[in-house]
Amino acid sequence: MLSTARPITILMAEDDPDDRMLAAEAMEECMLANSLICVENGEELLDYLKRRGKYAEPGAAPRPGLILLDLNMPRMDGREALKLIKEDPELRSIPVVVLTTSKAEEDIVRSYDLGANSYVQKPVTFEGLVDVMKTLRRYWFEIIELPGSAQGE
């Protein structure tokens, strides 16, 4: 089992400030000790991952061990960002969990086709979000083994 003594960075791509705040609070509520870094759209997500622009300084963008990705964002949506992440040999090993409001079968199928590791519908209540974060914690940080390269830099 993966030790929680070495918390990984969780990178969340979410354009809604309320959803970002609720995710951070839900992580705190379920005592997920990982650091949560948020970006607002697919372009900023890729800048972070490729250490460009405001993320170019050494240490400004620790490699995430998990990406939480919303599909519906401005500038570059989650689908396009997911495609680019999974096409990049340097980034494709980072697990991506799509966390979105969409229930559309087309979005679910396309996300998995593009390489998503999981697809989770965003709950409508805070309690539901806490439950999702607890489940993510249990699965991604206690049950499965992540590659060593996902352990930050």
C-alpha cells in the first residue's frame, strides 16, 4: 500500500471558484493530507504541467500525482487538455480523474477513449463531495500503487 507519509500533489483543473473552494474544504474534511493546487482552465493546466509562464520558476509546479479534471472550462476544455496530456510521453503516466457535472454517455465514453483513468460525476451536495474525496483518498492513496515518478520532484 502507498504510504500517506509521502503525500502527493493533487492538481485540480476547475473554472468555478466555488467548486475549487468546496473541493479544498472537502479534502480537509476527510483529512486528505495531500496538497491541492488549482488551475482555472485547460491552457493553465498545460502551462503548469509543462512549467511554462508563471509556472516556469523552479519549484513553482511540483509534478502532480493525480489530476482532477473538469470537462467544461473556458479557453481549453477538459477534453482537449486530456487528449494533450495523454499524447505527451512525459505526462501520460499521471492519473487523470474526470470530475464533472456531465452525465452524458458521450462524455463518459470520450473521456475513457482519451485516456481518463476514472470518470466521476460531481455531487450536488457538500456531503456528497466529501464522500467522493474519501473514496478518492482510499482508492488512489491507500489501495493502488502509483508509479514512483508520480511522487513529486
